[in-house]
Amino acid sequence: MEVRHNWTHAEVRDLMEKPFMDLLFEAQLVHRQYQQTNHVQVSTLLSIKTGACPEDCKYCPQSARYTTDIEKERLMEVERVLDAAQKAKNAGSTRFCMGAAWKNPKERDMPHLTDMIKGVKGMGLETCMTLGMLTPDQAKQLATAGLDYYNHNLDTSPEFYGNIITTRTYQDRLDTLSHVRDAGMKICSGGIIGMGESANDRAGLLVELANLPVHPESVPINMLVKVKGTPLEEVDDVEPFDFIRLIAIARIMMPQSAVRLSAGRENMNEQMQALCFMAGANSVFYGCKLLTTPNPSEDKDMMLFNKLGINSQEVSQKPDEIEENELLDRVVERVAARPTKDDLFYDASV
């Protein structure tokens, strides 16, 4: 099978209507052609700035517009982030993802973010950030610091998007992905299933992702985690077989990408997760929390991997030529040399 960038809605709908077993068989054949079998890449996701987001994403408990149990937290100090990254590495993660509840980072954020990137990379971990929209210059700053991946999800189809978010446009998201690619970073971009969208919308999301000039290197497929206080707290549950189908179709359409089984795993039983891996998922978030929502514990994941004969992948990059401890010392020295006034770690929601 060739890698394509000209998928049509009709082709995706045909895949959706295939008998379930036939679809999984096709996806598994594609997976074996392009991916390492029985291996899953393990990432850890840390919220480095939580809550009080000015955006109105209806699925998100971190929006300041909704009344949820989320307590807002300022931008984390670099040392705390590096400590969390070291713990993630010790637990078996090979990629460390840092997320901030912003519409976009401000310039005063950038020195702290670049120090985080350099410190985490010094541990030999792949790095990823999700910070909202980026300008071309901000994307270049992150790339220069060594950021490997930038996450910016499309969330859903262009047609359904306005029902979920009004504070940034679909084109804004595509523009940020373009800035990230132009800066030389890899892209992590996917969507959320279960927000009330139609089958056509699910097809539309995958068409948008698969028809990008270069496929995202990572494609997270999230199952909505319904949170009390958000507008989507009462939406209908996703049919498990429909979700597994979407994993399989993503694998077929983007054969070289890592398809990440992302949010919602805490609500999936082992059998559903196993079918997702069979369908082509080969990446997960590892740890008991994804930003602010529950996730299976590391022990629970390891037990499932052992049952399935799955091995977590080794990190695909080597640490920089600079010795790890030397690089970390230099980052910490820079942080210590800065003023320690409270306004360095301001309320980033304003």
C-alpha cells in the first residue's frame, strides 16, 4: 500500500462500512508493512500550567468559562518539570509531553519553556509540547531549543468544529501546524471522538489529517472524557466498535504515523484496548493522569502489555553529545541566575 494524501470522504465511508473483521485484517496488514509489531511507544503528559484557559472548547474542564473541579495553577517552575520528567523516564516513558492551558504562549513564557525543553532532552527523552496557537517566530524558538514534537489537534471535522469551539478557527489550527512544520518540528495532531459528531464528521477529521502535505508523525485518537460542568457532560457514550473502527481507518490512511490510543482509556476494558492495538494503535500516554483527566496506572498498563506480549519501544533518539548531567547543571544554573520574583510565574490565564 502506498502512502497517500488524496483521500476522499467516500473512500473513508466505504472503510467505515466494511465488515469489522475485514477492516481489522486490512489495518493489521498495513500496520505490519509500516510499523514494528508488538511494540508500543510510551509517553507521559504533564500539565505545566493548569486551568483558567480563556477558550471555550466545550469538552475541556480547563476552560475558565465552565464551573468544574479544576484548580488553576501557574506555570510550573523548570525544576519541578525536570523532576517530573526524570520520574517519567524511570517509570519507562520515552517521550515527555508538556501541556499548558493557553490560547497561545506569551513572549515572557518562552525562556522558561525553552529551558524545560533543553532539560528534558538532556535526559535522553523525546520532547513534546502543546501550548495553543504559535506564531512562526515562537515555533522557531521551540525548534531551536530542540523540541521534537508539537501537539495541536484539529479536534473534529471543519463542518462540526463551530459546534465545539468559537474562540479560534479551524484555519488557525491549520496555520499553527504549518508554522510547526516550517520550523522543522514533527507534528502530533488528531481529534476527539464522542462529542456528538456524525459519522461524516469523523470521516472528515481523518480526511483533513491524512491530506496534510506530510502526515502527522503522531495521531492521537481521543475518546471524550465527560467532565461534570462542561457542556458535553451529558453527551451519549461512544459505541466501542465505532471507536475501534476509527483507529483501524487512521492506521490505513496514515500508515507511517504513530496512532496514539489517547484520552478515554480509563473507560475502556482490556478487551477494547487489545482490539485497538490489533487495529493499529501503537502509542499510549502512560501514568495515572492526562493533564486533568484519569488514565490507567503504569502497573495496570504493564500488566496489559504483558498479557498481550507487547513491548514498550526504546526511545528513538540518543541523548545529545553533551553529557546529561552537564546539560542539566547548565539549565539549572540559568534558572537560578534569574530573578526569583513571583511575577516570573505569573497567572498565565491573563
